[in-house]
Amino acid sequence: MSLRQQITEDMKAAMRAKEAQRLGAIRLLLAAMKQREVDERIELSDEQVVAIIEKMLKQRRDSISQFEAAGRQDLADGEKFEMTVLQAYMPQALSDAEVEALVVAAVVSSGAAGVKDMGKVMAAVKPQVAGRADMGKVSTLIKSKLGG
């Protein structure tokens, strides 16, 4: 079953169970997917759906930090719930040790010598960790490995 079909089935299950908050989060995801399909006139692959979910998760993390800074815990809690719903569709996350091993291997294979070669290392690591690790943390790890 494709990721899109799984999301659609989960939406139907949430409707049957009358889980309004979960249904809302799934509908937001489906709307983002449909928008991209219409804009680009394409059928989304599972990798493209994961990229959309990743973007939505990043937006939620940013919103949570803003809401908590403003003292709006009620709104932050709603965003956290949406994050848990979206996180269920992401592939199994890599551990910190696995990410570090991939970064070290990419530094060695690309022959990176300093921070100026960070783009080479990022290009090598990104396809391997896409959707399975926070790219901000990966970027920081690469920078530290390159002496930045």
C-alpha cells in the first residue's frame, strides 16, 4: 500500500472514530499533497510525500517554539498533537550513532578538507538520511566534523 493510500485510509478511520483533531491534521496533510499535485501536475511518489511531511513537521516545530515564547501553551499543544500524527507517516528515524557514521563516511568518500567542502558532504549524506533525520542536526554535525 502506498503512503498516499495509507493516509487516505487513516482519514477514513478517523472519521469513523469521530477523532476531530486527528482528522483535521490528516486533512491538512492531504490538502498539502493535493496542492503540490495540482501545482506541478504530477502524481506524488512516496518520497515526495515524505518531503511534504518533513516540511510540515519543520513548520510545526517552528510554530511550537513561537507559541511557547508567547505563552500560548494551548496552541503549542495543538501543534504537538499534529506533529505526532504526521510523525507516524515518516520512515524509521536513524539513531545519532547511525547519522554520525553516515557523516563520517561521506566526509571520507568526498575528500572534504574543511568547511568550504560542506556542500559536497551534504550532497552525499542528504539522500541517505532524507526523512529519517533532522537535517538541521545533520548540518551541525557535518560542520563540527569539518572543523567549523
